[in-house]
Amino acid sequence: MAEAEEQETESLEESTDESEEEESEEEPKLKYERLSNGVTEILQKDAASCMTVHDKFLALGTHYGKVYLLDVQGNITQKFDVVQVFGLYSGEEFHETFDCPIKIIAVHPHFVRSSCKQFVTGGKKLLLFERSWMSRWKSSVLHEGEGNIRSVKWRGHLIAWANNMGVKIFDITSKQRITNVPRDDISLRPDMYPCSLCWKDSVTLIIGWGTSVKICSVKERHASEMRDLPSRYVEIVSQFETEFYVSGLAPLCDQLVVLSYVKEVSEKTEREYCARPRLDIIQPLSETCEEISSDALTVRGFQENECRDYHLEYSEGESLFYIVSPRDVVVAKERDQDDHIDWLLEKKKYEEALMAAEISQKNIKRHKILDIGLAYINHLVEKGEYDIAARKCQKILGKNAALWEYEVYKFKEIGQLKAISPYLPRGDPVLKPLIYEMILHEFLESDYEGFATLIREWPGDLYNNSVIVQAVRDHLKKDSQNRTLLKTLAELYTYDKNYGNALEIYLTLRHKDVFQLIHKHNLFSSIKDKIVLLMDFDSEKAVDMLLDNEDKISIKKVVEELEDRPELQHVYLHKLFKRDHHKGQRYHEKQISLYAEYDRSNLLPFLRDSTHCPLEKALEICQQRNFVEETVYLLSRMGNSRSALKMIMEELHDVDKAIEFAKEQDDGELWEDLILYSIDKPPFITGLLNNIGTHVDPILLIHRIKEGMEIPNLRDSLVKILQDYNLQILLREGCKKILVADSLSLLKKMHRTQMKGVLVDEENICESCLSPILPSDAAKPFSVLVFHCRHMFHKECLPGPSTNSPAQFCGICSAKHRGPGGAILEMKK
């Protein structure tokens, strides 16, 4: 029997999956399992007719009038043969034997309360049983006369039931029936296609009958509309038709779960037959519905079942749905995150499964993120997406070194070590050196550039450096000029602190990192004999480096090394001179020749800035090379201004430069020589007339001009002389006005100052006798002289004014040559 049950369970699951594949590729909303154990034992001898669910207990009714109390696993906990109200958690019970068949029973939702001891039974009549105040039960008829009552649902204070004519709702509080909803399709036998009822909440009733579904809302009637009417009324808010016959209804949030009885027509015999029942989740709309999911269930004996044989019960708050048929009970549950991941893995949606597991890692029980991740990597490898698989390793394998090594060997087996190399861990964790060496050898055999990239990116302590160095040297034996391998070997030497070999390779390759290597590892002692190589490679960087490190490589050493390369010697000495005019003073004489040979444009600035340059040597070189401007400068600096001016006039023929030179020297004899040289050259005369006015009297030049000589732009030159003269007059007048105004202002200020009083008190002394300036006896007469310099004297202590100088002056200030101070105040009493 156990084997049969297992086979049947597998059949249910397989059929459900087949239905999903046929219907849709979307993920199902529910999962199914067959209720076995005690249920199987019961249904082998009897047939299920109904079920109700409460808390964690199930009550299963059979065709033989038995009622079994089951737990959620289907185990039998109690059996009843009569209608009985039995307390699950108390000793309270009620049982009664009726004289007619009981089709349905419903208990007050709050039956445990003493004020709510009520239940109803349905058969030919709808009976309400209530316990009176003396603990006796009394019954009353709520409804009769419209056929058998086959469905009753109680929610809050409302009881809904269905008979052959339609659905009624009774308000237990007001003891009034508030509505009657007639059935639509009267052609269907009510005993074969019974009505299905369920309360979505305390005021929303859902009715399914035949192929019709109605959603009814119980509303309060306004006081003005009551009159003799009930206080509540019912409004149908939604009504729609379904494709199949409704066998059961249950709410699921704002959606509906519908159990449908299905009839299909055989293609061979063209006869109707009973197909597998369907459990659909639908979204109700005002006049139609939208299907969310649909599953066909293979229950035992479905080929022989009718619409009345199926029932749908649900457990509120747990999203558990029980599909009851005569020979089977199937439990439908909402799929949890583990089920969602199962479905994703089955559909090979590994990335979504991994994301779902990460988001819900606290809630999943059957899956591990690592297992899903490894399955994802294997899937990508099987598809040939090696780069993506390698990239995912970084996230999935994390810090698990053993798994990393396992995956590396797996990539090696398929010849894809290059794919995983960019993502290998380099710090935490660190794999065995053999792993990194294996990948480096793979690149060295086929991809020099990739090998060089890894050497740059990977820390040198990840692998055995000497092993890789030897491998590179072996390859260089075949291709000794390969720049990529040479550069990589230099980097490996650097990691190994073999800086000498690294420097030699860098210099051979003329690689830009050579300067960084020298600075970083202080290799200045190694480059003293390689200065020419460095200068040939990059003279600017080399000179900057040498000048920045004069304490390590002296100026003398550098100059000596560059002796055979004067052009490089000049570059070095020029930059040294720019930094400090005095450091290389011993080489200034050499620099004259170097500037003259390689950089004439900087020769004149050098001659002007250098104070250690031998002028005779410089003059000799400049005269040999016919450097006029430099020669002029040297002649003027040596005091031979007339020769310099003559060279300007005769060699350069530049009157403007000659005039500028004369202005700089500010020597009257030079102006005289310039005028004498220019007197027979009209263009020179024009230049002099335009520029001489502010330095030499123009009349001196004009008187010497021969009569009849044509001078270009003479009128303009004369006009300019007059304008310059007027400008000088204006400037002098303006200066005079400013001087007079300032003098007057200062005179007024001095007058105001001298008119101010001077404080004389007991602390002041006579500068001559050094006694207090004021007498101790204030009654005695006294006379005091105070000068503008603030020196004070008793009048009798000063000598009388002479006949030559009747004015009196401060003797102290006169003696110190600070200028005499006149007496400003004479105090007498």
C-alpha cells in the first residue's frame, strides 16, 4: 500500500508539472501534495463527501455518515457517528440524533465565548441551535420550504446559505433575512451542480454556481430608507462567467482561488468525459476576470467524479487550500522562497535563483547560496560562456581558497585558464603559488602581452619569482629582442630587488620607468657611468634628476661624464645656470663657447646675468663669430661705449637701437657722436628728430643740418618736437601747481600745530638748570620760555638775544643741528 501511495503522489506532481508546461511558462503560484496517512485508510473503505478546517484540525465527512477529526498530516485523532459539537481544547460537547439527514452544519465563529453558543444545521430546514441561560439547547427554524440546504457559511453576525432557489443571508443580530440572490442557470440540477459560498471578509460574500461567480457586498442602509426594511442590504459589485463549472471558492488576498469541474470532448469518440479538475487563481474585475494561474490536478478516480463530488476548503491566515474528492484529498499551498528557487533552477534561471537566495537567505531552508552559485558556474561553463563564469566566481566563491583552487583546475581541464586569470584573488584569500605560476606559464606560452599585464597587476609575492624569471629568460633565448619580454623581465628583477639588472634593461629599452626606478630605489650610485645614456634617452628628465640630487652625483662628475658630448654638457650647464647663477661659476667660461655653438639665443641673457664670466674671453669669442649684439653689450660693459655705438651704427645700421643705447648710457659725448654720424644720413636724422627731444636740445641737431638736404617726414618730426616741448611745459606747470598746493597745505598744517597750546606742569624741568620749570611757591613771580621743539627754559637761564640775531632759538636743538626752534610761548607771573 505504501508503494501505491508513493506512486500516486508522484503522479499528482507530474501531472501538475505537465499542466504547467502545457498552459504557461510562468511560475505557478501554488504547490500540491496528497494528504495521506489516515485519510488514505478512510478513503479505501469510504468516500469523502465534505470537509471543514479550523485551526490545525480537519473534519472530514464521508458518504457513510462518519465524521473524522484529523491533524494537518492526515492522522485520525477522533471519530464521530452523530452530529456533535465537540470542544477541541475543552471538555465541552453537544451531540444530537436527528430524524432526517443533515446535509450541512455551521458553527458560530466565536463559539468558544459563552454568549456565542450557536450553530446551524441544514437539510430540509435551516435550524438554529442556541444554548439558553440554563445550559439547555433550543432550536428554531430560520428557513424551510425551498428544497435541501446544501451550503452554509457563517461569518460574524451573518449566515449565508444556498438551497434550490438561490442564496439567502440572515442577520443573527436583528433576526432578519436581508437578501435573496436567485440562481442564474435554472437548467442545472442543484443537487448535481451545488452552490459554492465563501466569505472574503465580514461584509463580502462570494457565490459560485454553475459557471457564474458573483461578489456581493453587505452594506448598511441609511436611516431615512429603513421604514420596514432590514437595516442592511446586499449589492452585487462584480459578476462574471467562467469557462468551467465552479466546485469551490476561496479568497487569496484580493484574488480568488476557484476549483473547477471540467468536461471535455474526446477527439476519437466525440463523447464528453470528466477531465482532471482545475485549480485556478483569478483576479476579479467588474464584469470579467483575469486568469493569474491554472493547474490541472490528477486526483484519484477523477474520471468518475461529478461536479458535486469536489469541495474546496481553506485555512484562513495560512494560505492552505484543501481539494476534496471522494477518493482523494489534495493540499495546495502558496509556494515559498525555496519553491520559487526550485522553479528557477528547473528553468535554468540560475542568476535569478542566486539573487532570490541572497535576498531571502534568512528564510530559505532547503537551499544554500553557495550550492546555487556553483550550479550557476557549471551551467555557464557548459554553455561555453567562460568569461561570465569566471567573473561570477569572484562573487560566488568569495574567500574560500579550496573552492577557488578547485575551479581553477576545472578551467585548466577545459583550456580556459586565461578566462579566470583576471578574477583570481590577490590578497584575501591567497591561493597556492602553483596556481598563479600555472596561469603565468599558460600566458607565457601563448600571449606575451597578457603575461606582462599579469606581472604588472599581480603582487610579486603570489608566486615564486625565480621560477618565472628563469622561464622568461628561456623564452628570450629564442627571441632576444622581444621588448615585451625584456620589460617584463626588468619588472621581475625589480620585484626580486635585483635593481642593477632591471636598470640595465630599462636603459637598453629606453623605457620611461627608468627614472622612477632610480628615484624609488635610490640607484644613483649605479648610474654614474650611465649619464650619457640617460641624457640620450630623455635629457630634460635626466637633467632635472641630476640637479635634484647634486648631493649624490656632483656637478663635477656630471660635467666630466659629458665631456665628449658638449651638446649634452650645454643642456646640463644651462639648466644649472637657470637654477642658480653661482653654483656652476667655474664653468661659465666654458659655457660661453657652448652657448655660442649650440644656443646663441641664450648667449646674451647669459652674459647679462653672469657675474663670473671673463669679459675679454667672451668679447674675443663674439668678435670671432661676428656676434654684433653680444659684442656691443660686452663693449659697453667694459666701458668702451663709443666703440659699441659705432658698431651699432656701422654694423647694424639701426638708428633706433643706437638711440636706445645712448639713452641707456645717458652720456652727452655719445649723443654728440651719434649726431655727427647721422648728420649726412637723412633717415638717421629723422630717427633722431623723433626721439632726441627729451634728452638733447633739438636745436643742436637742427643747426647742423645742411641747407637743401631732403629729410623724409621732416614736418612730422618737427611737429613731434614741438608737441614734446609743449608736453614738457605742461608737465612742469602741472608739477609746479602740485608743489605750490602741497607747500601751502603743509604751511597751514604747521601753523595750526604751532598755534596749539603746550601743557606745562610740575613734572617738566628747565633744560638748562634741570630744576622744575614751575616754582614750588606758586605765589612767586616766574617767567618760562617754551620752544616748538617742546624744550622748556626759565627765562633767566637763557642768554639774552644778540644784536646780530635778535630772535631766540633752542640751544639744545641748535647744538644737535636739528634746526632751531622759535619760542612759541612765554609764561609770566
